[in-house]
Amino acid sequence: MSDTDAAGATTRLRLALSAPDASSRLQAALTAGTRPADAYARVLVGQCRVEPDFFVRDMLTWALTRHNRDTVVDLLLPELDSPIAQARSQALHTLSKVGDPRTYPAITTALLTDADDIVARNAWRTASGLAPDDEHRAALASALASQLGRGDRDLRLSLTQSFQRLGEPSRPALDTASTDARPDVRAHALATAHLLTDPEADFDEALAQAHRSLALPATPDDGTTSD
């Protein structure tokens, strides 16, 4: 494709992605992924920042995974510093699909603790899937432990699943969190540790059991016995 043809195709893609109806934007993203071209990647990343429809955003991610990996990663990594929450969250989501090792060191504590729940959840998922070895998994678990007890049931489940991806290296961080002064943090840590041991266990049941165990009065052990 000549420079002139590429410029024309890029302009057509940009216009198609600005269509008022989501179905037209979905088709444009599908076409860009079916017939990828280097010039499309920047347009697709730009649309990720502003696209209001979930299904179109998912198609944009798919389209980007069809393009040159190095080019896509180079475009997405700066998005992690964007002031736009959707830009950060969608970049993280797409990077998790691309799976490039360069992504892991770019996921900062600021992203793992982002005030936006969707950004934080995508950071947890992406980082836990890319942590390269047990040392990094343990360090990541320590950072994620600060988020235990955060948000609603679905957000807590997502964090638990990230600990499960990290596996046994995350257990020391969970053991420490299970002694936290905040009951919700302790319960979440206990439930997550239980799911590390029994991955088939139900999260809601494990969390309810953890809350029940924390509500039981402590039994003093003073070394005495009854006659």
C-alpha cells in the first residue's frame, strides 16, 4: 500500500469509527482487524480512549491483536499514563491479550491502586498473568494485598482470581493480610487463601465462612485444664 493509499484508508477508518451507530463502528473495527495495516493501529488505539460501546471496544482490542505486536505495544504503553480512565483500562485489557513481556514492568503501583475500579481490575488481571517468576509474583501479591476488601462482590472476586493466577507465591501476603485490623480485609484474605488450597471452592461460600469464623469469640488458652 502506497503512502497515499495508506493515508486514504486511515482517513476512511477514522470516519467509519466516528459513525453514530455502534453497529457501523463494530464493522469498521472488524474490517481493520481482518485486513490489518500498520497505519490502522494508531487510529484503533485512539478510538479505544473514547468508544462508548463495550462490544465495539472488545472488537477494537481484537483488531489490535491482529496488527504487528511491537507496534501495538509501543502505542499502548503510553496510554497507561493517560488522564483518561478508559484509555488506561482499555490499554491494560488489550495488553493482557497481546501478552508482551514489556508490559509487566509498566504496570505501576499507581495502576494497581487506581481509584477507577475498572482500571485497577484490569491492572490486577494483566499483571498477575504476566508476572515472570515466583519472586515477581510474591512482590506483586504484596502490592495486591493492599486492595483486599475493596469494592463490591465482583471486584473482590476479580482480585481473588488474580491471587489464584499468582498461586503459592502469593500465600505469605495473604497470611499477613489475614491479621489486618479491618474485618473485611481479613475475611477477603482468608477466603482467597482457601481458594488457593481448593480452587473448586465457591467464592461466596468461602467469604461467608471467613466472616463467620471471624465473628466467633476467641477461646483463651491460659494453659489451665478443668477437672
